[in-house]
Amino acid sequence: MSAVRDLSLGVDVGGTNTDAVVVDAAGSVIAWTKQPTTADVIGGIRAGIAAVLAQLAADRERVSRVMLGTTHATNAIVARRGLDRVALVRLGAPAATEWPPLTGWPSDLGDQVLAGAAMLGGGHMVDGTPIAPLDRDGIRRFLDGLGGRFDSVAVCGIFAPSSPEQEREVEQLVLDHLGEGVPVFLSQDIGPDGLLERENATVLNAALRSVASEVTRALVDVVAEEGLDVSTFFAQNDGTLMSLDYAVRYPVLTIGSGPANSLRGAAFLSSVENAIVVDVGGTTSDLGVLVDGFPRESTLPRDIGGVRTNFRMPDILSLGIGGGTIIDPRTGAVGPGSVGYRIAEEGLVFGGSTLTLTDAAAAAGHGIRGHALPSLSSGQRDLLARGLAHAHERIEEAVERLSLGRVDLPLIVVGGGAQLVPDDLTGAGDVLRPDRADVANAVGAAISLAGGRAEQISDADDRDAAIAAASEAAIAKAIQAGADPLAVEIVDVLETALSYTARPTLKVSVKAAGPLSHLAAPIPAR
Amino acid sequence: MASPSLSPPTTARVPEHVTADDIAALAAGAAIFGTGGGGAVYTSQMTTERAIREHGPVRLLSLDDLGPDDAVIMMSGIGAPTVGIEMLSSVQQVETLLREAERVAGREITAIMPAEIGGSNGVSPAGWAARLGVALLDADGMGRAFPEATMISTNVAGVPCEFAVLSDVVGNVVTLRTVDLGWLERHARAVTVAAGGICLGAHYLLTAETARGAVIPGTISTAIRVGRALLTASEPVAAVADELDADVLISGKIVDLSRRTEGGFVRGSITIAGIGTDRGRLQRIELRNENLVVLEDGEVLATVPDLITVVDIETGHAISTEMLRYGQRVSVLAWACDPLWRSDRGLEIAGPRAFGYDLPYVPFERKDAR
């Protein structure tokens, strides 16, 4: 421990590539690599970490943190792979009984995940009044009736985000009844108001426990193999980090971390905090908005593997346009097909025979270093020009839509297909192309803060008290996630007025974030 | 009792049953009739499909099918959408409501109907009817969505509302003997607040005699037909316009949007700049929960109680006022309301002046007949 331990190692696992970088305390990217993503995910992570450590040579001793952003949880849901069996307790009956749990789920996923569900007395009204007495015996009977044929318990109470005590009491009740080893997941930790969406997200989260344990264990193993003495973190959807223990408890919160990392990385590399970001990949372009350095969040429900959920996700617009997008040689139609990672063999500019948007950009003068297009017929040139114009139009339209009409916002271009974005894009301010933009995702992971969010419903008269209470809870969550208690601060306060209430009522939602604690190990979540 | 041959000649024959397979279309159509308001249809669609799968298809009656022993009551959910996404209805709630309505009315209720066809309240009654084992009347009380209890066809027609019943998620039931709809609105609001922000309500007990001329006929089957066109046509916007006998006022993108929440309502306006053949044109829509007025170059193109719906330019799906976003590509549809709303009393209750616009009502007529 003699060397200065000032380096952060960020890894981002994408669909095609796994990027890894090392960032020093001054914010310089001092090592980077792109490795193919492997089917087991961990192979790509291992290769990425090994490659940047090799670049560091003796300086590898200075690495004190490893941050991982991964789509592993999403893939597990989509592929229905390795999911746990969940016993779901919903509190609030008789309310909401017209919608039994998992209404609207794809049946194959529901059958695989749900061990059983009970709608029992409990829950709260918007003002905190109990809907019905908590049915403690009912919970015990339900769990006993399942005869142990489940891996974890999910609890979802009506208005639990604003009246959280009851879910906590039920957690203790379950632990007392079944033993301390049973994982219990509470909806208040997963999402905001919107019972069915929050319940869905809580069940998905509970189902992902083993998958999350597996990938966190793998990361710990790679770190151990490399002999690193580091703290390890996961990137989450809102552009902040969480500790490994936290990631095992809340794997669903890693699902949007890819776009969030690319936004945070773009902000960091360009030193611009308010901007539109476009991340051009091989198959898609993902666009998002940076507000004060963080991704703007979506307020709409999101579909994950066919299930509607409402947890916080970045507001991302995905276009089916990337460097590998195929241009039809007869009609000139662009996409939706893509050669994806095979671009380096199949693209015209790489000596292949497929017309792609990368070739179109090359024909327009934005070539790939070390590669040249073969001689083209005038028909082919025309086709490529039209394909590129179409891509420009689609990107322009998306930028305009996200910018809400503000033409002064700069556009930060990141990702491998950056040459598809022109410099004179209508509807945006300056087009910025920072250095190392091709590994912005991994940079985003490496530089992230730890964060937490909390919500509170209160009388409009008690607005200040509500914001204070929510702030305190958000800061506590950020510290649990690994933030330095001395440097954590409130970064976002959202207020919504509720109607049909006896008194003017507000919902406040507060987010806190801070740099990672310099204390050796993060405090485990809860 | 049912005699399909008596169906009105102007509309297609009423289908005899609503099945679970009709509900996606009903939901898409009800969203179009929501004219920007009426609440999200997705959760209603889920539970309605489920109820019909569980209890079987619902018999759909036209006004002509009603016999002397029939009694119909209007049903709807009322309250705050922000509460409605969290504290959803109880499975017994609608049964409790119907039994109390029967007790007060002193007779069996044989059919229910939506108070409004626009939005979620146009979808749920099909599932409630399945659950209750009663028929569904192919009609509603608005022909669209309106925000207030007074804005209902039966009020225009001068049919008195003798009582209303409200049931909450816990099981409480409140019966109101009401003087008029103004008082009903006031008391129903207070009860809804006490119930935690959301109630189910039943009112306006109608018979074959009183329903005729006092409800908007055929709206459930129309909503299903419109929804089916939307979900199956290769050019959904044109198909929906044809089914509704509507004009596409403009196709363009939203270039300005101002919205604020005020007393539980969304108020504001949107500006749409034409694209394609509409390039160079600008239209503004004034809204308060629902789309109320469309203006172009200072001229009123359409106004409440005629119907104005903003739809996605590609899919034809209705976009509710809170889901409008800058830069969205949209088409604006406008079509004529039921003649009942064009009467003096109808315009007094739900004309532009009832919504605070100092504008004369100009009946909307379709120009762009294809």
C-alpha cells in the first residue's frame, strides 16, 4: 500500500463490445481497450480488465476501484435464463383485487418466476390512512402454504413509497417466520407510485437475485485473479454507482446503466453538463439528454422483456441506425438490418461486399483510417449519398425531439459510429467530438458518483418538511450505495401536485449523489 | 326480447356480444373518443379482458333491444389519476355498487352503460358487466370524455338524476339523493376525497322510455369499429378518419407546448407546424384535460363539444394531453358531436363558453370527404 491509490478502472459491457478504461485522479484517461463481448459476459470483462492493466504496467498498484456497467440482468429477463422463483405478498386488499399480481405478463415469464402470490389486508391511502389492518397471520399462512418452493419473497404495499413502515414490518415478519437467510425485497426500494408497474419491477428484481450474485461473484473473481486490492461497484440507471452488496439486492436498477454511462462519460470527456448526447453504435444510435451532468429520466412506463415497469430509467430515444446498418443495393432503403460486429469483414470499406452506413460516411469523406473504399459506380455513389442523407435526417429529427426546441444545446457525439453524425446538424448547437469518445461508456462507469433517491407525499403546507425528510432518506441511500458522507449532496428535487385530496397535497422526489467514499470498503446496503 | 331487425338503419348492426378479443379495439377506440382526456386505457384493458375471459362474453344491447322490464344504470370511475395508478379498484366494488343501486331503485338492474365512452371509463364497463352478469347498453352519456358530472347527455335531455351511489376500495357505500347535478358534483367530490381520492359511481337509472333521446347511441360498437380500423389498417389515420367521418385538420409536428396543472386539470396549448402537403401551415389547440379548440390564422376550425383528437401520425393511436411532447409527429382529427350537444341546452352545458372561451360555437362539418 505504498503507492498512491488514485486510479479508477471502468468497464462497460455492451451488446457488441466490452470497453474498459483507467482514469486518474486528474480525470485523464490513461488506458483504454475495446474487447468483443463474450456469451458468458465474464470473458469479455476479464479480457478488458487484463488489457488495461497490461497498459498500466507497474502502475496497476494504483488502481483502487473497479466499476462495472452491464446488461446482464436485461439479457437474463429477455432470455428467461437463471431466474429465481418469487413468492409475492401484496398489501392493500380489498383495494386493487380487480388486478391480481402479474396481470399482463407474458405467461411463460410469469409461470417461470412466480411461485405464488397473495393479496392480503394492509396498505395505505394517499394520506397515510390504513386501507385495512395488516393481515400478519395471512402472510404466515401464505408462506407456509408454498412449502418452501420459492427462492425469495417480494412485498408490495399500496402507497408504500410514501408510507414505508408497513413493508419494513412485513420484511421483519418474514425473516422471523422463515429465518434470516431468506431474501426479502420491498417495492419502496425499487420504484415510485404506480402499483402494478412497481410490483412488476419488484418481482423482476427478486427474480434476478441469483443472476446478480453470479455476475458480482465473477467480477470479484476477476479482480482476485488479477491480484487487485480494490473496491468494486456497479453502474445503475441514473448514472450513479452502487456497491456490490447493493447491486445484488437491486439488480433491476442496473438495467439502464449502458445509456446512463454513455451520457455521463460524454459529459465528463467534453466538460459540458447540459447537452444532447448521441451514442452511435453498430446497430442503433441511442440519444439522451444531459441535465446538470446527469441523464434526464423518463417519466413513462418501460417494457422490460414484455413487462411494464416504472423504475427510474434514462429518457433514451433509440434509432435503428448505426455504423453497420445495411443499405439495400437495389432500393436504397436504409436498415433495419445491420451487419453488427461483422462490420470489419462485411463492410465495403473493409473489403467486404455489403453496403453499410459506414461506407456511406466514407464515400462522403469521413473514412476509416487505414481503409479505403473500392472504386464505385455512379449508381452506387448515389445510393450511398441517399442512405447517408436519410440517416442524417433521422438523427436530426431525434435531436430536435429531445432538445424540446432549444437549439442552443450542444450535441456530444460518442460511440464507434460517430462519423455518421454531420457537423452542421440543424436543431442543435455546436457538435462536440471529445477525445476517447469511442469508450465514453466505460469512462462514464469509471467517473460515476454514488447516488440515492427517495419520495415523500405530504400536505402542501409541509412542503419544506417533506423535502427535508426525502432529502435525508435520499442521502442515507446514497451513503449506503458508497457515497462519501461528507461530500454527498442533493442534485435533483421534483415536485408534483396531487388532485382529489382533502388538502392541497404534494409529492416530492429527491435525488442525492456524491463522490465515492475514500474509506476502504463501502457500507453494505441496509 | 332482442330483435336485431329493429336496429337503426343508419348504423351497422349491433354485434350481439362483446368478447375478450374486442377489448383491445375498444380500448384503442375509447382513447380516440377521449379527445385527449379520459384517463389511460391500458390498465382498464387488462382487467376487462381478464373479466370477460373469466365470466364469458357480454351481451350488447341496442336501445331498440330494451324491453319494458329493463333498467339500465350508468357507471364510471371518478377521482384523481395520480391515486388511480396506485390504489386500484377492489374486485367486489362494482357488485357492491350495483346491489346498492338496486336497493335504492327498488328493482333489478338488467344492464349497465358507461357514463363516458372516452378513455378508461369507456372500457371498464364491459368487464364490470361480465363480472355482474348483466348486459351492456351500446350507448354512453357523453359520446366522448368530459370533465364534469353536469356535462352528461341525460342532463341535456332534462332527465332528472334521482340518486347516485358511490363505492370505495374498502367497501364503504354512499348513497346520495340529489337535487341536481351541480349538488351531485359537489357531494361526489367530497365523498371521493374522503374515500382516498378514487371511487366507482353509478347514477341515472334509465328505462327503454327514458333512455331514448337521452343517451348517445351506438358508441360502444363504434369505438370497437374505430379501434379495429386503427389496429388493422395499413394507413391507420385515414382509416380512423373514415370510420369517424372526421377530417384530418393538419399533419405536422409539435413545435410549441405549454402545459400547467391547475386545480387538478391540465391546462395549456400546443402549436403544430404542418409537414408534407401541410407545410407552411400552423395550428394551435387549446386544452384543459381534453382538446377544446383548434385555431388557424385566427380562425376557429373546431371547438368543443365537437371532437378533437391528436393521434400519432404513423400508428393512429390517440395521444392524451399529458403525453404530448415537443417534436412529436401528429395528425389532428376533428369530427361532429352528437346532435344532442348542438342543442341550445347542450351548448350551454358543454359549449366553448362553458369552458371559459369567449367564442361562438361553429358546428364542425367534414370537408375532406374521401
